[in-house]
Amino acid sequence: GVDPRLFANKLVENTLAVIESDEKQRLLMMETSGLGDLALFDPEPISPLDAIMDGWSITRKEKITGSSTICVASLNNETNQLDLSNIGDCGLMVVRHMDSETAGYMRDRDTPRHLRNNDLRIAFLSQQQLKAFNLPYQLGYSGIEDHTDNFETPTDAATHSMTVLPGDIIVL
């Protein structure tokens, strides 16, 4: 009697609503401050972890039975900073063009450079969070108040921050 999509869809919907609300609030603050220039008044946007926490809190209050993994990332184009929070077996990968001279141990040493098809290498790969094989960490709601320990909370998220370079490919 449980539709597994309902909790996951609502979690993402609520997390997106939190992010959009934060953006509107920051724009409103900028407009009412009279500064008019985002460069002069640029409060940090909500972090991926805070967005997950707020989205999860709203979803739990709606008492939708189910569970889900989630990964949220934000990219600051000014500082080239990528921030992410991940719970479970979803995640993020950054693929980067590597110069053979600087790639070090990741370089393909057997094929001459001019014969290689590409120079793409994995620069970052988020780690899966698993309790056991095929049992990822999950946020959820069981409807049974005494069984809240069956699920993780957003504080269990793996959170990372890294600098990305022009030309990086981000797979989420």
C-alpha cells in the first residue's frame, strides 16, 4: 500500500521549494537594501545540506510513508566552488580534461598521447553511503513513531566542497 515514488518526489519538490524561497528572499533583501548591485550585497545562498534539512523536515511533517536517497549540489560561478551534500547511493562525479604531464598516476602510460581518444579523467567521485549491499542510507518516514531509527537524518549526509575548473563536466 506504499507508493515508493511519493516520498522521493515530495522530498525533491520540498527541497526545490526551499531553494527557490531562499533565492527569492535574497533578491528581496537586495532590492529593499537599496544597494541594487548583487556584487555589493551577496549573502551566501542556502547550502545543499541546509536545503536537504529543510526539505526533509517539511516532507516528514506531511507524513508521507516512504524513503529516498538524495543528492543536492550548488555551483558558485564567481568562485568556481562546487558544494554538495549526499545521502545514500546517489551522488556526483566531476570529470576533467587532464594534461598528460600533470595527470601523474592517472595518465594512460601505454598509449602515446597523439593516439589517445580523450584525456578525460575522474577528478572527484562522491562516495556511496551503504549500510550493507543494496541497502543505502535513506531519509524516510515509516508512520510508526517508535521506528524513527530505521532511517538516517540529514546530519548523516556526506558533504563536500571543491573547486571546479573551466571545462569540467559535472554528472549528478
